[in-house]
Amino acid sequence: MARSNKPILWLPFAGGGLVAALIIPVLILISGVLVPLGLVHLSYDKMAAFAHNPFGKLILFGAIALPAWHAGHRLRMTAHDLGLGGGAVVKVICYGFAGVLIVLSAVRLVLV
Amino acid sequence: MSRRPYIRSMKPGWWLGQRRYFVYMVRELTSLFIGLYCALLVIGIFRLSQGRAAWDGFVAALSSPSGIIFQLICLSFAIYHSATWFAVTPKAMPLVVKGEPVPARTIVAFHYGAWAVVSLIVLIAAGI
Amino acid sequence: MREEITLEILRYQPELADEPRLQSYIVPYHEDWVVLDALNHIKDNLDATLSYRWSCHMAICGSCGMMINGEPKLACHAFLRDYRHAVIRVGPLEHFPIERDLVIVMDDFMDKLSSVQPYLITQQKRQLSEGENLQTPLQLMAFKQYTLCINCLLCYAACPQCGLNENFVGPAALALAHRYNLDSRDGGKDERADVVASDNGIWECTFVGACSEVSPKYVDPAAAIQQTKISASLDWFKAWLRPGAYR
């Protein structure tokens, strides 16, 4: 047996778990409860300004990329638990899903 | 007499057999809904970049019945993720300060405090 | 009228049948009896062919681990009075091959235990003239709880990853590795990492936490493994930054 390279997958998973725990609930509260109730208005001007701001881009990217990686890795481990195996297909689907979200958000935030 | 050890294999539904395993599986599946909500956020960024009309359409979709139901499901799982994540953090990162172990309760409380602070900042920034 | 209680035991006698079967026994109920007392009664009075491991009868030797109503427990630590209104199902520990009746094959575990090199490893041999290793209470406190493992294997029976992957080094072995890694007298963390930080080591663990829930000595192997994940990740990162410094 040799030392595994799992840390490269695990460290962002752990970081993503913490970021997801701290920020995702309030984001869903806003978009899924407060906006429909009319208590918060996410105007185009305000959101566009935030997304144009470099700091805003960083926050948006962090809030998406790390939780997305967390989800991808955890779903891969859960697929194994559910008997779907730990093969290449599972890895491609899970890390691919996370990777697509990360790349798309990075590209879009850089270009917007 | 020769030995003939009997091998038992795990049943695919093993996690349904005991409450503790079922709760574990629910905890793991929180990541599915966090991942799906991240996808929603990515869609939101795309709509934002496509202009005012696209963004307003996105916000309207958030407020649709299916949008709300989906997000409420995501919210329940996200909260459960936060609670379970904070609960196990003291095990992964035990702290010793001045020769005394920091009680797990304190580490957990600190995380809930951070959660509250972050949430408040985001809410204020969103214009509540 | 004397009270009674029924035990339904999974029997496996390879010379008699290919498959395990259930066999019920009715034993006297005593308020202070444990399941081990019931098994001893069966062996002494009802069925001498029943095989099981036991020794101390006081939850310190770790011999009598078995599944009791689906939960890994020490038979000497499970009181009949807690099960009195139903049949008690007794079976061999999960995730191990059954040798016979309630006796499991633990050869693999013995290999896994020795593979983590559970002894003090130092770069230089200490000379007698240097005297004893001194250790402060604080240094002892750092690893003391991980010394309490009695190798009862309840954690392996509880851990679904042990069931899904027979090559997983497992909670007890990894907790013992952690015990030595945290010991101030030890310098062997790197050497152990080839096994501990391998794919079949800590990285098979998904923090189900069942191991720590069933540990009769509150060893908390789950905590040991999560702490090892963090330190192994930091070591991996440091090695990546300085390729020559680590093997």
C-alpha cells in the first residue's frame, strides 16, 4: 500500500462542507423564501453591480465552487455506499457535475 | 475437520436496516441538494449576464410554486447539513487551550455563532 | 414460577450443514444475568455444541463481541433485563467470516493491526544512560483515550465501510495508529502513513460514526480517523511543496 492522493479531493471537500454550512442556508432563505414573499428584492442593477465587483465575483465563486466540490465528492462516496461502485463512471458523473459548475461559474464570473 | 468459514455479504439495502445508518444516508444526501442548489446559482449567474429581462425571468421562476417547493426541500437539507457538520467538527479538530481541552459544546457554539454572523451579513447585503 | 427468556442464536456448524441456521433456546431469566450467562447456561445444560469466545466476563478482555438484536455488543455487557419482553437474537459479529456459531475469523484484523506498526518508533534508539522517557500529564492526555481499545471488534461490526470493503484497515487499527502518532515519545507517523494514509486506510472512512457509538471503552475511533485525515492531508500538502523532504 502507498500513500494516497486523496487529500487533493478531500481538502476542498472539507472546505466546501464548512462554506456550504455557513452560507448556503441563508442564500436559499433569500432566494426561496424572502424573495417569493416580497421581503427582499434582488434588483438587476444591484445584482449586476455585485457581480461586476471583483470582491463580489470572488464571494459568488467561493459560495458556488467549494460547496459544488463538496457535493461532488460526497455523492461519489455515497454512490459507493449505495452499491453503485467506485468505478470510473461514478467518478466522471460526480466530479464532472462539480467540475462543470465550477468551470461555468468561473468563466461566467470572469466574463460578466 | 477442515475449516469452512462462512462469508456473508452486505445487502444492498443495508442502510435501511438500522436507524443510525438511515440517518447517515440522509446526512450524506444533503450534498445532493446542496449540489442542485449550486446548479441553480450557476443558472442565476448566467441569467444575470444575459441582461435585465433574463434576470427578471429567473427571479420570477424562483417564486414559482415548483421553484419554492424545490428550494424549501434544499433548505431543509442544507440546514441539516449545517447542524450535522457543526456537531462533528469538535471530533475532527479537538482544541487544547492552556492545557485544558476546549469543550465540544464551545466549538459547536462558535460555529453556530459564525453561521449567524455570516447569515446576518448576507441578509443585510441583500437588502432585507 | 421461574421466569424464562428465549434466545434465538445463529448457528453455523460446517460439518453438519453448508448454511447457517437459527436455533432457539429457553433459558432461566435472572435480573442480574447478562447474555454471556445465558450462553454459559445453554452450553452447560442444554447444548454443549454451542461455540463462542469469552473470558473475563467484565468487559475488559474484548473476547465476547457478538450481534445482540442487531447491535454489536459484548455478551458480558448486555443485560437480559434490557431485553426481557422479547426474544433475544444472538449472532456472530457482522463483517467477519463465521468460523463456527458465534466465533468469527479475525485473522485479517490481526494483520491489519500489525500493519499500522503499533509500537513506539524512534529515529534514534534511546540509550539506557539517558534514563526514562519523560512525559507530562498534558502529553499523556493527548493520546490516552486511544490506548483504551480492547480489540473487541464491535467497531468493525458496526462500520458499513468494513462490510463494503474487506481491505479497509478499520477503526480499531487506525485508532491505535493515532495513539502512537500522538504519543510524544514516537516519531513514526511517516512510516505508518504508507498504511494509514493509503486508499484502504483512513480514506475509506466516510465518518458514519457507528464505530464510536458502539465502542465499550469510548475509544472514539471516528475522531481518531478524522484527525488523521486532517494531519495526513497537511503532510501530503507539505510533501507536495517540498518533494524531497518526505518519502
